[in-house]
Amino acid sequence: MDLVQLSQVMAERRQSGKLYKEFLRLPTLSVGLYEMLAGSTDPQKPHTEDEVYYVVKGRARFRSGTEDVPVETGSVLLVRAGEVHAFHALEEDLSLLVFFAPAEGTMKTD
């Protein structure tokens, strides 16, 4: 079993200066914390793995493909591999748990 304290991951992510901090990794799954400040722009590109977001805190809008929806604390989103997506109109600082299956970066692009 692995136990992770989210408050510690948040502190480590802030200290790194990066938006994303992976904290669990298996071949079939990786989990990380993605955080953005209110008013910022989401720089991510499509991923080669399926992805689930859980909004830990914050409010924003999320665009994936042709859909655009509001998200807030407690929202869960599924994004299929290769789909263009981004958070935008960040009204509050956003903290997200991100689950990749299989683990991020393990799928080959041809």
C-alpha cells in the first residue's frame, strides 16, 4: 500500500515551480496533481493516454472537443486519449487530481 498526503504533494509542487507533480506511478496508471492560478492559461497538449480529472478545489470552464462545461470542486471529467482539451476562464485557483491510464507517457505515438 502507498499513502500520500495531498497537502505534502501540494507543497512539493509549489516548490518545484511546475504546474504538474506526479506522485504515484505504475505501468497501468499514474496519478498527479495539476494546479493553476485564477486567470492563468492552461498550456497542456493532448495526451496519448486516457485521463480522468477530479477537481479538488476551484472553479473554471473546461473545453474538450466541441464541448465546453463549467467545473468546480467535486467535478470529475474523462478525456479520451488524443483529444484536444484545456481548462479556461479560471475564476478561482484550480487544484486537480489527474489519473492517466496507462501511465502518462507510456503510449507510443506513430
